[in-house]
Amino acid sequence: MIGVEDIREFVEDIYQKNERGLIHGVEHTERLVKDATKLARPYIGEFDAEVLELAGMIHGVIHYGEEGIRKWLEEQGLDIDRVDRVISVAWESQAKSIPVSLEGKILHDAHYIEGGKEFHVLKPIIVGSEMGQSLDKTIEFIKSSIMESPTYYLRESQQLFEEIHQYTQEFVSNLEKQLYMEKGQV
């Protein structure tokens, strides 16, 4: 079994060698794995926990070179079939993918609930700021994209998203009231 610190160091090294935003990095992968672990609880015994964790840890760096990741996993002692499975699940976890495996569905859904309701609002604000986007444009992005209901594969995810969605709507509504009041548009 690959040690947590070993995979963390490997992933962190890849992130450091490539351009990434403030929100995406090894901390993101750890949040994703943590949330995926929570989502997976009702399915204990139905999924491969090692595959879930490894795929979750590499999901954000898979775009930087699948072959290098494959080689590293093999060097850590994973046989080729397990390496293939980890890589496949990492790709299944991507936002625009249609996951087939339970591990892929868990990781896919974990993207949309990552960090909970407060982080769900904070993340696009940080990314928007990082991109030099105005607060008004960021709010419009939140309203048009973030509050849309993505495809979920687990019923637990839908329940969590409903809570996140309600919180996000209330937050944006209150923020807009304050911003427009300040601008004298009330």
C-alpha cells in the first residue's frame, strides 16, 4: 500500500512544477478525498478504498502527464491492473465525465460538495479575484454556473447539494442587497 505522505509529496511536486491557481493544489486533493470518504460511508464493502484514495489524490494532476503517474504508481508496487483502475477512476472523477465505477461516482460527486457550503461560495470568489474578474462578474458566474444543479450519481450528494444551493442563493441574495444598497440602486 502506498503511504499517504508518499502520494502527497508526489502530487505536491507535480503541482509545484505546473501552473495552478490558489484553490487548486494538494490541499484541494485532500479536501476532495475527505469529502469522498464521507460520501462513501454508506457503500463500505462495495468499493475499493485504496483506489478511491489514490485516484482522488491524483485527479487534479492527471492532466499534467498520465504516463509519469502510471510509472510512479508502478514503482510504488501497484500492479498494472490496479494502476489502470486508479487512472480510470481519476479520469471518471472529472466534472464533465460520466463515471461508471462506484469510486468514480463518489469522486465525481465529491467535486460538487468539496469543502461544504461556505467553501462553495468562497471558491469562485477567490478564483474570480485571481483572474482579475470584478465582483459583479463573479456574482453573475455564481448565479449562472455554480447554482445550476449538476448531474449527481449518489443520492447523498443530491441532499448535500440542496443544502449548498440554498445557502448559496441566500448568500448571493444578501450580498447583492448590500452591494446595490451601497451603490444607491435600492
